[in-house]
Amino acid sequence: MKVYTKTGDKGTTALFGGTRVPKHHIRIDSYGTVDELNSYIGLIRDQEINSHYKEVLIHIQDRLFTVGAILATDPEKAILKNGKERLNIPKISSENIELLEKEIDAMNEALPPMTHFVLPGGHQTVSFCHISRCVCRRAERLATALNELEPIEPNTLMYLNRLSDYLFVLARKLSHDLQADEVKWIPEKQ
């Protein structure tokens, strides 16, 4: 199989199901941003971090491929007229969301309570988490905009929302583990 197909040379691409749309279509922007997020999470995973975090990040990357597949599927082509699924696209389950929540809770137990917003930074690995969190929020914004046009499964939106929370808490936990400074944001007085 060749990497290049030449079918997108005129600015369109195919969704799962065969529908062609412009490359700037919100559906393409949505799953493209999820792909970008997945790459940044790979960058976190490549750092010197606890093996448990690496295992969770691999699971998250797998789930993000599922999110991308969901977003890349033309909803009109996914379901047959009799209501059965035409394309075998995996789903995001409530268990996937619960895993993120359990991980967040476990990390939070080892952290001091948050009293202020924190400035991103303090260590390169922590900064990668914050970049990933921001890209995740962008992916979520795009997915919610897409949802207004063509509804997508609610668990997909919930997963992206919870994932950004996970990435924030992971940044805090890695700051703690790496003994990096966590700089509180205290607004300047005018």
C-alpha cells in the first residue's frame, strides 16, 4: 500500500464510509486535532516517567484512535436503513471515562490541595502535559462544534473533557514527582 494516493490533491479527503469533504471541514479539523493530541501524549510517554503513567498513556492513545475513528465517520454512512451498523467502529465506553476518573482521584490523593491556578512549566515533561491539555481542550471545542451540526456519541465528548482534566492532574503529579516548582498564579494588584 502506498502512503500517497493523490486523491486529496484538490483539497478534499474521504471520511469512513467514502463521503468526500473539504480538508478544512470541521470533522477533519476535529479528528486532526485528536491526532495532534495523540502525538503530544506520545511525547509525554517518551519522557522518564513512572511505568504506570506510561501504561495509562498507551491506553489513552489507543482510545484516541477510537475517538478519531468516530469523528472520521460519516454518520449517514455508518448506519443502515434498518438501524444496524454498517461500519464496525469501536465506541468509547463509560469504563474508559471511569478509568480516567480513577487515575485522577489516585493522583490527587498524593497532591496538596489546589489553592490557586498554576502557571504551566517547571519541567519539560510537565510542560508537555500542559501542551497536551491545551490541545485536548481544542479537540473538545471542535468536537462540540461538530456535535451541534451532526450529533456524535456523548461518551466521546465526555472522554475528551475528562482527558483534559487527567492531563492537568498528571502535570501536577509529575511536578510533585520530579520535584519541580509549581508556580501559583497570583494576579498582580492594580
